Amino acid sequence: MRIGEMVRRTGVAERLLRYYEEQGLLAPKRLPSGYRVYDEQDVETVRRIRTLLAAGLTTDTIARVLPCVRDEGERLVPVCADLVAELRRERERITRVIDDLQASRGMLDTVIEAGPRAVPAGAPAARAGGRTDPGPEGGAAALDHSPVPSGLRARHREAAG
């Protein structure tokens, strides 16, 4: 099948199919004209890729994991001995990212709580600092300036990399 049919069958955009190919996740055959030709196995591979992406894995990790999983009904099952250990490490990484995001949400909640409650329609525009009232003792809004949780920035950069 050609790329248009693959898009229809998988629901994945052409651009993403090409990206999966660039990442070594998908290897369609090529016609002499250069057109890509996909088969049924490629449809299943894209389904596995989408499942692993939804599980929070990066494409680099998926490239290592993909050959070591098989379909068992609606779920993927690891078939390589060392894969479970790698998946556990990925789960720990995801847990750290979740913890960091929860800490970030908490910090954002603190900033939001320091702002005005609700500004009625037609009220004067907010002053610098986001407050319509002068704040405590007529000064700027009181915010918790506690340091960012240890490792938050480093882990975010690690997760993004």
C-alpha cells in the first residue's frame, strides 16, 4: 500500500510516518520511482509505536524496545530478557517527571493564589505584578520565593533530551 492508504489505515499523518522512518522505527520498501510501499506488518508496527509513545517512551527508547515486544491481544508483551529492566528504568524516569510536574503545579498554584481572586468585568487593568490591589502594606504581591525543588531543572532537561 502507498503512503496515503497507510495514513488512512493507521490514522497517522504522512509527516509522522516519514519521521518514524528517519528514526529507524519503520522501514517501508521503496519502488524504483522512490515511492514508499507499506505492508500489513508496517500497519502493526505503527500501532506498536503509537502504543509505546502513549506509554511515555521516547523514539530512541522505542527503537531499542520495538524488536523485543510482541502483540498478545490488545497488549504488548516483552520477549527479550533485559527489556523488563529497561522498561522499569523508563517508568522510574517518568515517575520523576511526574513528581517534577506536580512540584511545578504547586509552585504555579502559589503564584496564582497570590494574585487577585476575580477581576469583575470593567475593573481597572492589573498593575505590574498581576495585582489590581496594592498588596500587603501597599507593596508588591507576597509570593513564596522558596527555591525550586532540588533536581527539578536538571531532571526536566534530562527528560527533554
